[in-house]
Amino acid sequence: MQLIDLQNRVRIALTTTIVDEWSLLSSATGTTRPSERAVAFHLGWRLRSLVEQRWDVDCEYNRSGMFLEESVRLVDSDGRRIPDLIVHRRGRLGPENNLLLLELATDRVRSADPEEAFADDAARAGALQARFGYRYSAVLDLGIGNGTAGVPDLFPRWQWATLDGGLEDAEDVYGANVLHEITVRATHAARARER
């Protein structure tokens, strides 16, 4: 699968997740930000139907059970290991069996130095990508802010890397007009479900 094809599939899965799971992303549920694990589950659920059946889609899968040295270990403050989402063939090794390693964040772009946080995540994801031979890795930050009236600010950005070519430039997942249309659709869908 080519990078552009995989990016489009992840974008479709993300769009569907935003629209179908708006209540998870909005502060109307009583929290300002969902956990990465919750979002990764829903994103993976939708991505599953967009990739060939030969691929397995897993959240936080540790196939080897081995200890990872500090240089390739991605751990958050709760001690949770990432990648948050992987597309692979369970029990098989090598790039032909490891398609995507995805690190997900909900609000790192709002940190004190968002570019540094993004670069750190991309570097660690790249180390895991190289160690286990994933063809592609991506850092996806939803950029969820507090917003107003139960509607969060949402500014998804991602940075991809290929095993052979290295890091691509970080970029917005959607243009401003497209993102606005998605959030309007999501808001209307959430209201319809409440009726």
C-alpha cells in the first residue's frame, strides 16, 4: 500500500470517528479531553473496514512481550506504552507484515512548545518503526481544546514517516473549510442521536 493511500484511509477513519463519536470529543460529556486509548479504539474500529482483511488492527499491541530500551520506549505519565494503534499481521515480523505504527495525542499541540513535543513523539515513533520494521509511522495530534458550549476546538495535525524515506513534513489533516464541515456534521449528528 502506498503512503498516500494509507493516509487517505486513516483520514476517512478519523473523519468517521469525529462524526460518529462527537460526544467523546466534546466537553458535553463532562471531561475536556478523552484519553488517547479511547480515541485509538474508535479510530482503529473504523480503520479496520478500510484496510484489506489480511491486516490486523490493534491498539497497544505488544507482540514480543520484550522490554524496550529507553531510546525506543514511548511512555506517558501513567506508564502506558504506545504505539496507540498498529496495522500489522499478528505473529509475523518484517516490513511486509508491519504496515502502520500510529502514536495518538489529543492535545500536545497546545503544550508549551508544540513543535518540540511533536518532534519528540515523531523521533520515538521513528525509533520503534525502525526497530520493528513498520513501513509507515504517524504521529497524530487531534489538537483538542476546551472550545465553547460543549463544542471543542479541534485542529488535527499529523506527521508521517516511511521506513525507507524518513520523516515527512508535519501538516494539518484537513483544510480549515473541510474541518469546519466535519465539525458541523458531527454536531448535527450528535444532536440527532440525542432526540
